[in-house]
Amino acid sequence: MMIKANFENKPDIVDIFPALAEYMDIPVPKSRAMELDGVSLTGKAYASNLSVKLNEGQLNLSWDHYGEDGRALVWITPTNQFKYGGLDQYFLVGEVSLRDGKAILDITGYAFENLKIALEMPKGYINTWLKKQ
């Protein structure tokens, strides 16, 4: 089993479940996978450490990339129903190149107090929260 490049120095406890699910070939529905805070320890590393800032209706995204080509979809949700056992409704706001390591997306027109941002990679998701100031 090969450990991904991004975990050579700092794997987190939240990365265990995605690694076990992948290793045991247990399918995780998209609605649940988008909520996972970790990424699998094995396989290709596309991106990690997603961060976001808001600047006048523009989402400034950045992430660590590991040289893999590919595109990722950027989803947002202003709710946290998952916390209560429900499902969140995500909205697709853009597509980005993983190799770029950053992107700026316009989200004017979306009202929110807190916003969860999920990056859907060719395999797996990473996410982060943004609190409106």
C-alpha cells in the first residue's frame, strides 16, 4: 500500500475512515462523502488543505496540489443539516484546475451566514467552512 505524498509528514485522524472505506471497497454516497473532513491515505493525491477567503462576493480558494492533472468541481452550501442527521443542498459554483492550486469564483447572489465549500476531485472531496464577517 502506497501512502499519498500529502501524508508523509502529517496524516490526521479524520483521514482514517476514507482510507478504510477505500481499502475495503465500501462505497460512500456522494451526499455523505462531501461531508467527510479527511481524505484517503492511499492512492493518488490530488489536493489537500483547502482554504478560502471572501472578498466582495468573490471566493478566493487555495489548496495544496500534488502535481496531478485534473479538474475539480466547487460546491457550496449555506446550511449544516448534516450536523442534525439531514442532508445539505449543495450548489455548483464552478470548475477549477487542480494543478493551479487556487481559483477565484463569483458567489454574489448567494445569501449566507456560514458557507461550506467542497472541492470534488476526480477521486474524493476536500472541504472547508467560511464564516461571513
